[in-house]
Amino acid sequence: MLAAPTSKTFAASLRSARKAKGWTQDQLAVEAEISGVMPGRYERGVSKPELSTWLKLNAALFPDAEDEELNAVVEEVEAQPDVLDIKDATVEQLIQELKSRGFSSVSLAS
């Protein structure tokens, strides 16, 4: 089974599993029924898959994986607090995030 999509080891686990199958990234995309560019993005750590895509990747690479194990990872990921994506965040959201992480004073200096 692949590491959780939010895990730091996800990219390496995906690459390792794909290579163990002897598949190219294009073959993985076809088998998992996802866009052809995404396996490369996932393996480079540029993108993280949605849970539905993570399940497709697991189904392609590990067809005998236990549903209970997969569901446990899905529940764990869904229970994690939302992470602020810096690319999409407003300045106000960034300041609030820093304050929530213990920075007592946050200001923008010019």
C-alpha cells in the first residue's frame, strides 16, 4: 500500500511501487485512470493526490490491498486539520496561521 497522500514519503513510495511493477509513469496513469502528467508530478512532490486519486493509484498498484487498511488511511487523512497552502493564502490568513503557531507578534515591515 502507498504511504498516505499527505505523508512526506508518499512520492518515494509511489515511485518505488511503480518501478516494482515495471511500469512507466504513462502506464501507471492508464492503469489508475488518471491524467498522464500526474504520476510525474506526484513522484517529484510537486502535487499531492486527492484521496480519490490515491485510492485509484492503490487499486492499480496493489489490487489485493485490504479495504480496511485503505479506509484507515482515508480516515486518518480526513481527520487531519486543514493545512494552509501558502500559494493560495491571503496575507491575513498567513498572519493568522503564524499567530496560531505561537508567533506573538507578526507584522509586515516595508
